[in-house]
Amino acid sequence: MKPIDFREANKTLGKSIDTNDYGIRPLRVYTDGRQCISCWRMSLKERLSALLFGRVWVDMLTGGTQPPIWAACTKPVFVKQTGDETDE
């Protein structure tokens, strides 16, 4: 999978100083200060593998733990707000 830019992206992440260079490239993300969302595109081979095996592996280059994450295979994950909705 390769990270791709998307319309809602508002920040670019780079590799941290303490990370070895594992081919890490800049990553376009959306952030609101509470969450950070990136978008990835599968190759045809990866799509077929996901269809056949139903699995996506996630690898964090962070050491002994993994931050809370989620993965989704949907069209956009951003929902347009309609009307006058308020948080309660």
C-alpha cells in the first residue's frame, strides 16, 4: 500500500529524528488535534489478496507498543455535516 494525498489533508508528517531510515516518506494527513487520519491506496495485487484472505496487517515502527488505531475500507471517512447539528 502507498499513502496518497487527499482533499481534507491539512498537515505533512515526516520521519522522527530517532527513526532509522526504512524508506519513510512524508505522509499527508488530516488532523484536528485529537486524531490523525491518512489515506492509503492498494495495488491490484493487494486488493486481490484482501478480497481472498480478508486481512490487512498494520506495522508500527515504534517499538514495544502500538497507539490506538483503526482501519477502514470505505469511500471517504469524512462525513459532511448537514443542518444545525450541535454536540451534546
